[in-house]
Amino acid sequence: MNFHDTMEWVVDGFQIAGVAILVIGSLLALMRAAVNARQGAPAAYQRARQDVGRAILLGLEVLIIADIVLTITVEQTVESALTLGLIVLVRTFLSFSLEIELEGNLPWRRGSTASRPGAGPPAGPLATDGDERGGLAG
């Protein structure tokens, strides 16, 4: 078995792991949600969405690893590199969107208010000038 064949096996392994994470993680999240809903736990739906989202994020990260390994070791062509770039862009956008959905804010804003001394709880919607929710009156 040569290097090329070995790397194809590695890529297959990452792809199988990525799909397994997606499937098993989502099934576990849905089973947990069913148990929580039967027990009358509040916010079972929200928790299920977060757990499924985390499974998707982790699965996407592993699949990106498979694509990178495939491109740099097996298919070393310009077309393959461009395809990888597009795949990584799409998956990064999906990951970014899921991250915002799960956390409720932009990744670089996470913890910014909690880390400042004397900072209160996170603010509600942004008020604009002249807004009765606290904006400056003209």
C-alpha cells in the first residue's frame, strides 16, 4: 500500500466519522429532547435545537478535515483546490450561521460584556436616536 492509497483510507475514515457524528449526534439530541419533553422540562425544544446544531457543527468540522486532506494529498489539482475553497466557504458560512443561532450573538462578541468589570446583563435590542426604548432624545 503506497502513500496515495493510505491517504484515501484516511479521507474515507474522516468522511465516515463526520457522517457518523451528524447522524448519531442528531439522534442522541432528539432522544434527549423526547425524554425532556415527556418529563415536562421547560425549553426542551430549544435544547434539542442546540444539541442538533452542535452535532452539525462538529460533523461539518470533521468533513472539512476530510476535504482538506483529500485536496492536499490525493487530488492535487487546481480544480480540486478551487472546489475545496468553495466547500470550505459554504461549510464555514453554515458553521457561522449555526454558531449565531446557538449562541444568540456574533462569535467575536461572545463574553465581551461578561468580561468587563461592572458590566450588567446583556442588553436588549439596540435603541436608536429618538427611540422611546432609551435612545437619545433630540
